[in-house]
Amino acid sequence: MFDESKCTLCGECLIKCPYLAYPEDKAKIEFKKLIDGENTPVTTDCITCAACNMICPEGANPFDLINDRQEETGSFKITEAAIRMFNLGSALPSKIIKGKPEKPVMSICSLGDLLPGVLEGQLFDGLTFLKGGKYFCYFGWIHAGRPSLLKENAQKFVDTLAKTGAKEIILFHDDCYAMLTNKVKEYGIEVPFKPIHIIEYLRDYVKDHIDQIKKLNMKIAYQQPCASRYTFEKDNMLDELFELIGVERVNRKYDRENALCCGSIQGSMLNVSKDEQEEWRMRNLIDAKQAGAEAMVFLCPICVLGLRSRAKAQGLEPYIISNLVRVALGEELTHGGAGKIFK
Ligand code: SF4
Ligand code: SF4
């Protein structure tokens, strides 16, 4: 939630925005318009990457204000196809796939099946899976300029997960974790179970099976999802995991606070051309390559779909993070590092 009392109108959020990069004077003027509820091109041109929430030196959460204004004005336009995709998220059939009672519960929400061939191997053996529209967290709707849908559906989302009776639930998707550890606090909703991020699960699994780990001695570039802006504290856990499996996260321009969008959001925006979308994607991948990476590692399935083929074409082997861990555990990947590709 935007905290106006913290905002000094310094304009940093719009100056350092990778996509808008306004000069200082303009940044200050346009941000003031956002506060005052006046029309500004920011609401149309912002690509909803949420980076400015991290950029703001005061912790005022400027993106949350931009997102609210996008909804109020209806000025953020995405394609009908993208809206259908978001609606599908909550409409998909749901089921609980029962595993062994002593093993953890994992929610794969409605995105778990997007990458066939990924939920395999010892990391996932015996887990109970929650899948489908009932377990959709609605966080993605920020990218359609509809943040009110998160608030409207947050309690239902928490209650549905809580109904499983699990004390801890692993979240396969970064969005669900951001919803349960950040957004719900803003809405005053209590979570009666412990949300475990997939990175935490993987790190602890590796620690518990360290004798099986063969260090990969690999240099990788990491594609940070936008929801991680809300839960950046877990970046230390990620670095720990990489170290445990012998992976060097290359030091590059577009990582951590400066991470770029995978391009999927831009691709759905009506005022962003395919050429512009492609240009940003290539900037990201070329940066990874120039920094010496040999592989591109993903956390979010949507980022995988947007970048895996392009990464491969650049000589960067794509991996979703759990598959990289599987390789370190000595497992064969039957469908490659980033899941099966349907032609
Ligand atoms: S959300 Fe991203 S694109 Fe939008 S203003 Fe903030 S940094 Fe810029
Ligand atoms: S939201 Fe933060 S970065 Fe943006 S103008 Fe206010 S204080 Fe500055």
C-alpha cells in the first residue's frame, strides 16, 4: 500500500524506473499528479514490474499507488487475450493429489501444469499437491491494472489453503508467496499456516541431502520475477542455495534491484510494440551472456515461457530452479532444464 506520509516527492521512483527513466523535474511533477489523482502518462506507460517499490528510498511503495491509479482511470490497457488468461487462472478445475502423509503439501496453483515435465524426481516424490483455480492467488492481476481483485479474493484464497489442515504449505509460485507473506498483511488477514517459498524448500532439501550433491561449477544468470519485489528478503536464501549446489550467480547489470521484466507483461500491453518487447528481452539476455553466464535460471513459469527459447538461441541453457537442483542431485532431466516444449 502506498504510504503518502513517507513520500518526499524526490521523484527517484520515476527517474530510476528502467522503462520510463524520466528526468528529475518531470518525475517530480508526474508523481505529484499521481498523488493528487490527476491524469499522467505514468498509468498508461508503466509496465507494472513493481521495481519502483524497491527503488523508493523511503519505503513508500510508489508502484502500489500507480497500480491503484491504473485501475481508477482504466488507462492501463492490455489485450483481450491476456484478460482471458488471467480469468482462466481462477476458472481451471481444481484437485488435491494426495501424497504420503509424512511428506509436505505443495500448492502449484494454476501454473503448475504450464511446464509439463517439471514436477518430477525426488524433490516432488510423495508430496501432496494442491492444483487448479481454487488455489489461484490473484496476485497476477496487478499486471492487468486490477489490484482490487487481490484484496477481494485474499481471504478466500487463505481459507481454501487453510482448509487442507496443513501446518506448512510450500508455494511453487512466487506470486502466491508474495500474496501470503506481504499482501495479506496489508489487508489485515491472518494466515493460519506457514507459507514456505519453493526456494526455502529447495535449500533445506539440499542441506538435508548434501551427501548426494555434486557441485555444478556453473555460471548462471538469474531471472527474478516481479513478485519477488514484494519478498526480496528471500534473495539471501537463493544465494545460499546457489552456493550449496556450486552455482555462481554472475554479477550483471539486470539482476537483483535492477532486474528486468521477462517481457510477458510488455507483450500483453496494447501500447508496447512487438519490437519494443523484443528489444527489452534481448537486452536482458545479452547482459546475461556478456556477464559470462552459461545458463539462465528461472523461478516463475511465465518467465520460462517468455524467455526459454530466446535464451537457448543465445547459448544460455534454460533451467527452472528446481531442475537445476535435480541436476545437482544427480538426476537426469527427461524434458530438459525448463520443461517440455509442445510444438
Ligand atoms: S512499476 Fe516498473 S515500470 Fe512501473 S513505474 Fe515502477 S519501475 Fe517503472
Ligand atoms: S514514492 Fe518514494 S521514490 Fe517516489 S517520489 Fe515518493 S519518496 Fe520519492
